Amino acid sequence: MWFSDLDRDEKISQLQHIKQLAKTQQWPRIERWATSILFQVLHTNGFHLSAILEIQDIIDHAPHVQQMETMYDYPLIGIYMDMARALYWLGDAAGAFEYCQKYTNYIAQDLQVREEGLTCQITTALKQKKYAEALSLLQELATLANSTKRPQSRITVLLQTALVYREQKNFELADQYARQALQLLEATPAPLPGQYYTAYLSLTAAQVGLQNPQLAQMYFAKMQQARNETLQGLRFDMDALLGQARIAWLNQDFTTAQQHYEALIELYQTQRSQSFSSAHLAQIQQQLDTRQLAYLQVEAKLHQTQSEKMTLIAIFSTLFAMVVSIFLWRLVKQKKQLDNFARIDSLTSVNNRWHALELIHKRLKAMNREDDRVCVALLDIDNFKQFNDSFGHQTGDAVLALFAKLCKYQFRQDDVFGRYGGEEFVLLLNQSSLDLAQTKIDELRTIIAGQDLREHKAEGTLRFSCGLVEITQKSEVSQVLAHCDHLLYLAKRQGRNQTVTGYFGQLI
């Protein structure tokens, strides 16, 4: 009864009709069942607030269950998990985490429920960047999987471990655990729904992080192939656009990357604009003002469940009161965050490669005066691999972030600075001669070398090599960077920690 031949709007319309008919005829079980399917359709298509509102109508008669089973109904424990999913995609990870906990503890003796609940808690803890808590929950999940000895549970642990390391930017370990999960999946006759998709998603993200576009493209194709009829909707479409954008960026296909990022932003904005309206808000306020929030009387042995139901309704009231006051603010904030995501490197908080090169491209194309001149440089941290090998990747990341921060604050607002890839950065100094640019680079080198790396759990001196080019006419950014890269190679070959300069078009 999934109405698979109908489009989205027809599904929603018919399910709402069934729900209303069941309510009128006082068929509560069918009303709850229709609500559960309606929630899935709305949630999958990005209507998260509307999905929550549908749940609101059936809270007061949602049944309590002692054990999970396939049922023609919508019990309170199912509502807990759906609330967690909806709040997560609305950006309220803290609220989602609370519902994950309620789900986990609702039927404590059911190991499968506990496994699903712990997985939910790990995901929402990572969203809040609570890595220590996520690792503690991951250990609990691993212990549970060892006790059940189910291969599907072991796969879940491996996939969640890959997710933890992916969120911490440790792409080597993320790739390692995702590969282990994939190997176990191929040996398991009945994997859980979505596990292949999740494994290929993690492998794609890991290879993007490791800057391997060919492998990333291969895993992305397999990720798309793993999308069956249950893995459809905005969330998965956004996963696909983000993967395509990042792979295009790695391949230096900046036009395609920009197109995918713009499509991603448009999809995100469409999702937000569809989820809420002023008229809908007025209707919600009226319903909340006139409706008496009360539960049916239950037997004494279910008093604890009664309390949890009342808590759920209280949280609903609080949620919608907060939505009234902060929704528009959150929409603007989240759009800015997504815009920043498309422009800013997440590790160093400077321009990412795509955005930096786009700005440089525009500046080089805008040169039209005789006295117009700019300098473009590639900067590469010397012997950076030693920081990773000696002190670990987290320390290496801290050193990269420090280098980027120090550079960013030495240049003017109309200069361009961004991460080019790995430990390499790109710089444009606006209205600058070669001599002036070299002086600024030398001053930066002195500041960089004077940093005490012990504060970042490292030792040694931070140094960099530089290839610097002056441009006085309209030029192609790819050719300018090729010239810079040649000079950077000479700086490395001549002993590192120096700048080799030149005029564009005059190779040494």
C-alpha cells in the first residue's frame, strides 16, 4: 500500500484522505498506520516540519508495546525514532539525540532496538562534534555486536566507525573501516537495508578526502547503483550532488563543480521553503491554542509510559513555540552556512581551491590598465609529511590550520588566499609588484618560522617554499599556476625555505 505508481503529491493527498477517513470513522489503528506512511513520504521529500505535525495528531492514542514486531500500527517507540530523524534533518541534533536515547531505552531487553538506538545516538553526537561521546557509544555498540554475533551488527559497527573517523577528517582510517564493512557485506547473505549504500558513501568521502578522484568516482558510481526504491528523496539527492561537486573539484573541473554546488544550494533552499509557510504557522498556532493535550486513562502498570507521553507532548509544544520565533532566523543562518560550505575549506577556514581559483580567474580576466599588476604565488609547507608521521594526523591538521590562519591575517582584504590542496596554498596579491610581493612573503616566512609548535603538540620549525609570479596582462589562471608550480619546484630543488620569482611568460 505504498502507492508506488503515484507521484509525491498524489501519495500525500491520498494518505491524508485515508488518515482523515479513519479518524472520522474512529479507526485509530488505521489512522496511526496511515500517519506512519505519511510521515515517511513527507520526511523523505524534505517536508520535515509537516511530517512532525502529522505525528502530533495521533500522540494521544499511540500504543505502548512490550516488544518490537511487524505490526499494522504506529507505536510510541516508532514515533521516538521518527522524531529523531526529522529533528536531525531540521538541524536540531541535540533534540534528535534525546529522542535517540528514548528509543534506545524504551525496550531495554530488545537487543536490536538497542543497536538501532545506539547507532542513532552516535550519528547525532557526531553532528554536534561530541567525538568523545560518540566513541564511548561506539564501544558500547561494539560490545553489543559481539554479544549478538550477528554479521549485520558487525557491519553496523564498522560503518559507524568509518563515520566517526570521517567526521574527524582521518580519511585513511575511514577508508580502512569502510572497506572492512564492504568485505563483510559481500560475505553476508542478508545485509540490512542501506548498508551497501552507506559503505560506498563512506568510501567516496574518504577518497575525496585523500584526493583520489578516480577511486572517488568509482565508489560514487557504486553508491548510486546501491540506491534502491527505499533510498530515494532529497537526502540522497543532496548526497549525490555533494559527491559530484567534490569529485569535479578534485578533477579541477571548476565549472561543473560550481553547477553541482549551485544545484545543491537550490535543492536545500527548495526543501526549506516547502517545509513551512506563514499560513501553515497560523493554523498550527490556532490548533495548539484550542486543542486539549491529554492522554487516555491507562492501567497503573503503564504510568511510566503515560509520563513519557506527556513529556513528548510538552516537547512538541516547546518545539513549535521555538519554531515560531526562530525559524526565519535559522533559514537565513543555514543558507549562509551552506554558502560558506561551498566556498570555505573545512579544515583551515580559508577559501577552498575552487573558490580561490574562481576569484583569481576573475581578477586576471579583469586586468585592463597599463599599470595594472598582480602577483600570484603557490606556497608549500616544507617536509610536512614529517609532522604527520612523527606526531599524527590530528597534529598535522592543527599545523595546517595554524599556517593558514597566520597567512590569512598577513594579507589585505582584496588579496586572495586559499588552500590549493594538501599542504599547498595559493595566493594573489592585488596591485603588487614582484619586489613588494617578495618582501611580504619574506615577512610571512619570518612570522611562520617564529611560531612555537609545542602548543600544537608538535616540535620543529615551520617553513615553506614559494613560487611567485608577476602578471601585467589578462591571463589564464591555469597557465599562471603552471608557471608558479615550475618556480615552486625550483625552490624545492634548490634547498627549500625560499622563494623563486619570475615574470609571467618568462620561464627560467
